[in-house]
Amino acid sequence: MAPAPSFLAKALSKFHRPGRKADNNENVDGDIESLFEIVSQSTRPPPFSRPNLPPNFVDNPPSGALPGPRGLNEYPPSSVDNLPVCFQQQMVSPVTMPPLSRMAGMPAFESNFIDQLPLAGLSLKDKSEECPHQMSSSSVIVYETRQGKLVKPPPPVTTEYIVKDTGNCSPNYMRCTLSQIPCTGDLLKLSSIPLALIVQPLALPHPSEEPIQVVDFGESGPVRCCCCKGYMNPFMEFIDHGKCFICNFCGTKNETPLDYYCYLGTDGRRLDADERPELCRGTVEFTASKEFMMRDPMPPVYFFLIDVSVDALQTGTTAAACTAVMQVISDLPEGPRTMVGIATFNSSIQFYSLKPTLQQPLMLVVADTQDVYAPLQADVLVALSECRQNLEQLLEGIPTMFQSNNAADSAFGAAIRAAFLAMKTTGGKLLVFQSVRPSVGIGSCTARENEGTLGFSSVEKDNHKLLKPEDKLLGEMAREFAENQVCVDIFIMAHTYVDIASISVISKTTGGQVYYYYPFSVLHHSPKLYNDLRWNITRPQGFEATMRVRCSEGLQIQECWGNFFQCSPTEVDLPGIDCDKSIMVSLKVKDKFLEGSECAFQSALLYTTIDGQRRIRVSTLSLPCTNAIMDLFLSADLDAQLTYFLKLAANEISARPTVKVRLQLTNFCINIAHSYREFCARAPLSGHKAFPETLKLLPLYILALIKSAGLQSAGRIDDRSYWISRVSYISVSSAVVLIYPRMMAIHSLLQEEIDGSLTTPTIPLTSAHINDDGIYLLENGEDALIYVGDREDSYILDQLFGTSLTGCPTQFIQQQYDNSFSRKLNDLIDGIRRLRSSYLSLHLCRKGDPLGMVFHSYMIEDGGPETYSYQEFILHINKQVQARV
């Protein structure tokens, strides 16, 4: 068998010969072998490079990689740079565009979110007053997490900042909605501000930040409180000349271990406090002792499960998945511990033995999709170092192997069950590539509500039920997967309804995630599929993890949100955890605190690293208590508040009618404004001044959230279900850009040096800032829209795109041409991809075409016949506040 590089070179030679033009009569979708070659050539972008992390985590990036602030490499794809424009047109133009309501985070056009919020009576006399907007910072901020006893709210995530850990953990790892804690629950209730933590334990640090220190206490393990088991941190108080310490969580007096004893200085601190990371840093990592191990650390196990139904073969998703897997094999962890397995499925399940003693892979068929079983683990899970050649040979042959098969059904539930049985004793990552709705065997789903399309009808009150799993079977399977440390990631490459609401429960419960490519296009989505898959396996991550959140006595954890399996109110199990996942914890003040005292929070993540080490990452945050309600407003963290409301809304829309959720969000905003006016304002306030400076953008963010895709009754069920799935684990930085995307004026930036970072100037999302002779880029962390006005200079367009607008497809791969304009645009897109750790899909929008309407739907600050503008929404809030006074 020829090695993978030779195969790809052959494919590239077919389509990249100099001077070759695409034949208009070529049927690129008819021949599976040709299609597989097309996928191979279109998925070779330089992938994510590994981020700058502590050396104890990840090996050095591969040679040639260009690590950036968020760990992405340079774009666009080198092997696509030379694709003739006519070839791109042939491959991309015929692709059916998604419905206008389907772009990640995109507002729907028929937004009637003010069903119960009448416009009548609003006065626009204050329109001359400038509404507040996000501020772009041209410089990098240095944020000290603590200055003595002073704790300032962290910088907005829309600015670039470097964290200096001076006792409290970085806000990247743990962020509270308030930087001061109310002394009583009544005070918190009066403020109407929620109290919650957003924890992202493996978040990527800024490249300029100091690495997290690893501390090894040997067999004795880290020093902990004997009562609550809280870990040693900078806020535990040493007394009796250092012989004892007081736990800052439960107040218990503990004896200091003899081998940990140290004298105290005149200030009461240990003399070695600045030399011990656990006594001077908010985040530290401990090497786990044997008491934290139920078994030997699990090896890195990767099992690939690929859909080979007729639809998957004909649309190219099978070929795309095989090519992507083949290309990431070299990125799997090296060493004898790494194990891999592979299976395919349609109406039955096909396992493959990759034993090195076999001349070629051996197929093992499981036909029973009700009473599922799996072959012996030794037959289907093999060390990567021993089976790589057989694996590559199999991946190359799968697209043609099933060419004559007419099985249209998908035994998705049975397939993941069988794959789980093969991994049960080891655990690991199960990566599933799915194309059609599960239709046979256990876990099959019906085509609910007319292929997943919702409209404004009399059944509006029941629409939310379609966002729930169809039955409990997949959920029960997911819990069993989680108990056996199997994490499931699902890559959905679909053209029809697949019931993401039912499928996503597998990923949500096991700590995985869902990727969604709709409608799947071989040329347009294959680079994104490859990069998503590569980032999935190379990003900082851990296996068989357990996370516990502790807080001071007097505070109570109410609920947790995220992708995990919860086994107790304060502890969650995570078969997989990575740098992109966050968990939200809501809190309640049940006792009274003294003014000037402090409340402490601590997250402890016990996990296994890729190289088989058991570690405990501990992040601690200590915040002062206050009796003044004004201090609560001044210490509010807007970005954390938005993330709280976003996750709350995503949790609610599957249980309540959407219109009630939108109204609930509006009332949250009104309640906060009313509390601020009633208890803090010395004189009547109006407009955006009805909010404190820290929350002045809350009306803008709430309006954007109300107009977001997930909170619209119109649209496809799968689009809204995917939105819910994504929001469940989203980080604070990703939440803000998802709800209020960044828009940049490319025509202005082309005259400057730009890099796509957070220091790049942005403009508000309103049509008032869109000119017909301009070019604009809008990104929300997953998609990027390039909008071209109808009077833009044709010379600039030719420099940027190498063709006229009529010759450029709406879905395209950005090429770099030999001119300064093209280089700057590519630098901008590359920078955004680094920042987001995501290969953003590019869409070209022109005034008057359907995608031009998509672009204008993002203009959140504009109003319409049935929607508020930003100004009108502020006036509505002010009117409601006045009515309560």
C-alpha cells in the first residue's frame, strides 16, 4: 500500500497541474474515488499548532507550526492556494445554501420577540443620546488578580489582557458574576444580580503569562483540610507559630504536617510563602498520590466510528471523514500506550481487526442492532505503533468498499453502543461521524415535526418539546458511557434533519461536544472538519476527570450547568475535559457574613494527562464581603453575567415556550435597572444611565441574546438544538462573541497593519455603519461573513478575491494573492482563527442576495416592524422601571 503522502500527492497532481482548467462536464459527485481525491486535496490546510502551555502538558509543536495566542496555525490552506478559481466555482457554487436562519448564533429574520412587549408609547426624543457600545482597546492590559485585599472586576473579554496571578486565580480559570459577595441573601435578592461561577479549569493562558507550577508532595499527597478536604491555598491562615492552620472554607483548625512546618514572619505569613506556589498563587497543579487512583491511569484510546449509509457515500461525508482521520493519525499521542480502533455503520455495524499479524484489515460484522455485542477488545483496539499501516490502508479503502451497498438506514445508537462495549475496560475517546438520522436499532429517532422545520403556528406552545430528546434510552446509554470513562464527540455532516436534540445527550453527558456542518459541502466544509478534528485531539485535555467546587460555609451550591455526568451536588464526572469547556455553578447566600470578611471558592480537577500522569489542578478565588448594595453593582462582571443568562436561557427553552424565555430575560434586565435606581441613584436616571458603569452594556447584550438563533420560534429544530448544545459548554469569551459578534471595516483596515487580535478596531452592529462602497468582516467564533457593498472599487475586489464578484462563490476558501491587500486580509482571518481556536467558515455576502440578508440580520442594534432597536429597547426598559417606581 502506498503511504498517505503519496496518495495525496497523486490526488493533488490531478487537480493542481499548472494551466489545468476544470471540465464543465466533470461529475465530481458521481464517482466516489474522484470524490475521495477531491476531499483529500481540499482538507490540507496547515492545522492548529499547539498553544504555549506549561511544559508538563504538551509536547513541542510540530516543526513549521506557528503558535499564536490561541494555538492556531497559519491559514489559508497551502494546498488550496493554487486552486484555479474556475475549479472553486464548479465545486462550490452548486451547493445548496443553509436556510437563512442557520448560521451559528445568527438571529432569525422573523423575530417576533416582543410578542408581549408592545412598542406603543415609546418616546424617541432621547435618540440624540449616544448609546454605549463595546470599547476596543489598542493596547494589552496587565491585570493583577489581587492587590492586597482589593479585588477588581476582571477586564472585559473583548480586550486583550495578561493576567498576573497574585493570589487569586486568573479569571480565565474561574470567573464570578460579582467581585464582592453580599453579606446576606436578602441583599443579593434586592440587587436582582445573579451569583454564579463560570469555571474553565484547563483554559488556555495568554502566551505571555507565567506557566502553572506543578507541585509534588510525594506519597503524602497535597496538604488539605481534615474536615472539608479543601486544598492548601494562599488564604488559609497559619496560627500558633505555624503549627496549625485555619481552613478558609469551613473554619476548621488543622495541625500542620511536620514536614510542611515553617516559621511565621512578623506579618503572620510563612517565611516560605513566596517560594511555595500553593501559598502565593491562585492556580496550582498537584501531582496526585496513590490515594487519588482507583486504577492505573488510562492510556489514550481513540475509536473512530464512520457512517457508511447510502446518503453518506453519495454526499461525500464518508470520504471526508476518512480523509480527515487519515490526516490526523500523525497527531495522535506518540508512544506504545496509544491505542486506536475503527468501525463503520449503516443498517449494521462493521468492526475491523487491525492486528499487525494480518496482511490486511479483517472485517467483523455485527448484524443485530437490538441486542448489540462487540468483538473481543484485543481484536479491535490495537496499539497505534503496531497498526498504522493497516489503519491507513483501511481508511483509504472504506469509501469504495461500500460503493455497491444500498443500505439507507443508520444504526447510530447500536453502533455507539457496540463501540462502547469494545472500549469499556479502558475508556477513551469515541469520535463519531454521522450523516443521517438514526432510523434502526436501539436509539432510533422518528422524523419529528416535518423534517425539523418550525414556523409561527398554533402549536407554538408545544415547540419547546421538540428540543428535548425523543426518549430516555440514549440518555441511559450516555450515563453508562460516563461511568466507564468513555467520552463521545459527534461530527454531524448532514443535509437533512438528524434530531440533534436526541443525539447530543450522548456528548453532553460524557464531556464531549457536537460539531455541525449543514448542509455539508465537500470542498467548503472539509478543511473545517479536518481542523476541528485535529484541534479536538491535540488541544490541552484530560481523561477520567472529576471536578469538585468548594465554597465558604454560608454559601450553598444550587445547580451546575455543562457537559458532564453529575454524581453529587458539588461533584461532576468528566470522562473528557479540555481547554474549551466551561462549567457554570449557581450559588445561594444562606448565612450572614461580616462586613470585611472574605468568601472563598475553589475548583479542584482530578484528571489524567495525555502522557498518563494523574494531576489535580486547583484554582482558588477569595472575594471580600459587603453590606453596601452599591458595591455589588460596582463589582458586577458583565461578561460573566451574560454567560449566566445565556446558559440559563439555553436550559430553559427546552422546558418552556420561547416567548416566555425572552420575556424572562427582558425582566431580568428591568429588575436590575429598577434595583439600581431604587437603592443607588441619588436622582432619577434614564436611558443607559439607568445602569451602573459596569453593566451599561447589559441592555445591548440582553437584546442580542433575545434576537439570537436559539431563542427564535422560526427555523429548523436541529439548528436550535445545536445552539443549545454549543451553549451548554461555552466559555465566557466565546459566549460574548457568539451573542454580539465582532464586525470590522476591512476597507479601512487595509490601510493599517492588522492581525485579527482583540486590539483590532471594531464597529457597532448597526446598518448606520454599513456603506455601499465598503467591505466588512463579521465573525462570531464559528462563521465569518465578508460583506461587499454594491459600489465597492473593482480594483480592490480583484486584489482581494482575484475575480469579480459574479465569479466568486458564496462559500469559498480564501486564497492569498501577491499584493498587500490580499496579505492583510489573510493576516486578519488568520489572526481571528488563532484567537478563536477555530477554523472559521468563510461566506461571501453581497447586497441584495440571500447571504446579504443574512449579514444584515446580524445588525442587532437595528429595529424592525416587530423588533426593538437598541435605542427603543433602552427606552422600553426605562419606561418599565418608571412604572415600578
